[in-house]
Amino acid sequence: MKATSLIAVCVERKDRAEYVETLAKETFAHHLASEGVRGQFVKVFSVISSAIERSNFSPEKRRAFGKTLLGLRDSHDIESWISENSGSIILSSDNEDLLLGCLWPIIEKYIGNMASDGGEPRRPAECVDCV
């Protein structure tokens, strides 16, 4: 289970501290770590869990965001960007090139650095920015 899963699973648990410790101890990384590092690893999970608990997002939002491979802030940024640009997104949805051009800024910001060739992310040839 990935650390981002903490966002989804420990939002309303009464036994959150125990659950998070168990979750950390069941990871492959914990298994591979030296004894000294294992305690630190569990502490990191606990700190992340506490930060999630203190976040201003509703349990429903945390569950939805937890299904992504992004953190709370990035998930919220994407949601906000979509809200701010929804008119342009809808207007460009009839044409694939325009739609891709409209969505490209957010794609480039969050997943563009995962380009398969390891180089700079490439813009589609005929993009029209909506922002």
C-alpha cells in the first residue's frame, strides 16, 4: 500500500495511530530497512497521517484525493484549475486538438515530467491555450 493511501483510509478511524503504525510495518520498505530506520519510517507515516488529519479537506475529499498518486495539495490544485477553467474546457470539448491544448498546462505541470524519453515534456503540435 502506498503512503498516499493514508489519505484515503485513515480519515475517520478511531484507531488511527495503531492503524498507521501497522500500515507502515506492513510495507516492503519497512521490511528492508535496518532496525534503526524502521522506527523512523513508522514516525514518518505518523507525521503524514497527522498532517492529513489537520488538513481542511472533508473526509469525502480526502478519500477522493487518496485514489490519486498525488498528494492533497496537488489534487486540490488540479481540482481548482479545472473549476477555474471549466468554461474553456467545455467550449473546447468538441475538438480534440482544442481540448488537448486547453488541458495541456495542467498535464504538463503534473505529469509532463514523466515523459518516457526522460527529456523535456513536449507540447502537442497544434495547441491553443485556454489560460
